[in-house]
Amino acid sequence: MKSLLLLLISVLTININSQNKDDELRKLANRLAKEILIVDTHIDLPMRLKSKWEDISQSTKGDFDYPRAKAGGLDVPFMSIYVAARFEGKGAKAEADTLIKLVNQIVKSNPDKFALVDKIDDVYKNFKDGKISLPMGIENGSPIEGDLKNLKYFYDKGIRYVTLAHSKSNHICDSSYDKERKWNGLSPFGKQVVEAMNRIGMMIDVSHITDSAFYQVLRIAKAPVIASHSSCRNFTPGWERNMSDEMIKALAKNGGVIQINFGSGFLRQDIRDKEKKVSNDISSYLLEHNIPRESKEAEAVSDKFWKENPTGYADVKDVVEHINHVVKLVGINHVGLGSDFDGVGDSLPTGLKDVSYYPNLIYELLKAGYSQDDIKKICGGNLMRVWLQVEKYSQQI
């Protein structure tokens, strides 16, 4: 009887100590989220606001707004200036300008809460002042419209990276989503774009492009490049949109960084398989009923299919698994966060549903054994290093 009582006391003590340790990790995670610089390189707020304007200084129904960004400790959300593939050769620059104006309007309406960024030093000043920085990245190089002068034009408007292609090949390079490989990598003009981006200090984003285009970029680039919202192909074998181990190693050798995408289909193969089936079913339905893919009717059909065919969710721990994989491959200095909030719809992981959840990710990183210095690098330090190197290379030449 006495031995049983001692065993029960021992179990209770272990449970209490475990709970206390867990509580301490939660507190540390919450504190770190407020103290360190958190950078997320891909948030699709501008397109969301174009569809329906909202006052993001208040709570909204999307993934991003000011109250939740502050609650989550987010300091540097890169605003994605997403230009759909259909704008290639048909008003892409004007579409980018429209979205950039929306970002400017956010800052103009809330100068005490948000600020634009010119040089990297502005990020640290804004952080000190308690403001959220809104640098921008163009998703899809179509707005360059075959004129290298447009790179400087967009740089002067606050664009700090360009994703060279999106869902279709364009005049710069091939897209991983496009079956047609028009250029077998970069176009002749695309090679000039890579050189010009290095000259003006704009980060080159290799998310969405083909493997061939990726390796060609690395052969030309003189400064580190980024994958602004990609994950590890190791977990989604054969899917070119994510990065293979060989590509991650090459990216690290270049000094670059892969920013992990939070979309459930990017993180787990079983969910990706389900998403692929729903997408194929939607395509078949649209084709069978002669519904134009870009129409409002097609949008309604798509929404109905996704609601009726739930694909499930990954977990915040799956994001940590992708981070672990990169760290094991190439070390702590080449991985960061590129959530794709407001861009991946209802496919965000359990425990990472919006911009208020970064402390939850930090908690899981602490549980996984990462030091505070490691977490600083993952949450923003690595991206800031690359950004600074890109700026310095531009200044040197």
C-alpha cells in the first residue's frame, strides 16, 4: 500500500513538473514573439483588399489585420503584389500599380501603425517605433513587361523582391505549374532580369519557377536569392512547386534562404493528394459545362467543390518538421517563414490559422530543442541577412 502511494505521488510530481515546464515554455514563446523581429515574406493581403476593402486597423475575417499581427508579434509582413498569369502582356504593370496603391493607402490611413520601407535600416527603426513594416514583393514577373527600367520603377515604389513567374510561364522564365516549358528555364530576357535585380538591390525569388530556371538563376546571381513561400519536396515527392534536397543545398551554397509555406498541401502528401483530386474535379466540371475558368461562375463552382470536399489540415508541428529538415540538410542559417496567409484559403494548419499564431510556432520550436538564437534566425534573422547582402552587393557595384 505504501509503495503504491509513493508511486502515485511520484507520477503526480512528474505531471506537475511537466505542466510547469510547459507553462514556462509558453510564457517564453509569448515573450520572444514580442521581443524578436518576426519577418514573414508572403502575405496576400493586397489581393484580398482588392476583392473587398476592409479596415485592417480593426479585426477582420481574413488571416491578417493589425490587432492579430500585434498579438502574434509580426513585425515585417511582406505584402504580396500578386499579378495573375492572365495579365501577361495585358496590363500586368497597371495591375501591380493598383495593388501597390492599396498598400500605400493602408499606411496613409494608419501612419501610427504601419510604415513603408526604403532601406533595410527602416525596418529596425519601425520596429523600435512599434510600427509594422510593409515591404512588398511582386508575385509574377509579368509587370516588368520586357523593360528592365520597370525594375527600378517598382523598386522606387517599395518592391523588394520579385517572384519571377507564377502559374504560367511568362516572358522571364518557366513556371513549375505549367506543362509547357517554353524556355527550358530562363528566357534570354530573364537572364538580364536576374543581373539587373542584383544591380539595383532587389531580392530574386525562386518560388514557383521550374527546377531548370532555379539552377540557371543560381549560375547567374551574384547575391543570395530567396524562396519566399516554398516548402520541402522531401514531404511531397515529385511536386516541383516545393524544393528538393539538392535545390535546398544549392540555395544554401548561394547564401540564400527558403521561407517555409504554411499551406497544408505544401506540408503533407496525403493532403496534397486530396487537394489535387478536388482541383482536377473542378477543372473537369468547368470543361464539361463550358464555364470560363476566370469567370465569377467558375469561382462559385470552385468554392462549392472545396466546401463539399474537405481535405483536412496539417498541424503546426508539420511546419517544424519542414524547418527541421532544412536545418539537418544545410544548417540553421538558411530557413525562415513565408506563410502564404490570405493566399492558401482554408488550408492553414491547426495551430497556425492566422497572424496571431506565431507564438504557437515559437513554442513548438522551443519544444523541438531550438535555442533562442536559433529562433531569432528562423523568425527573421536569416531573411534580414540575405536582404542586407543583396543591398550591399548593389552598393558595391
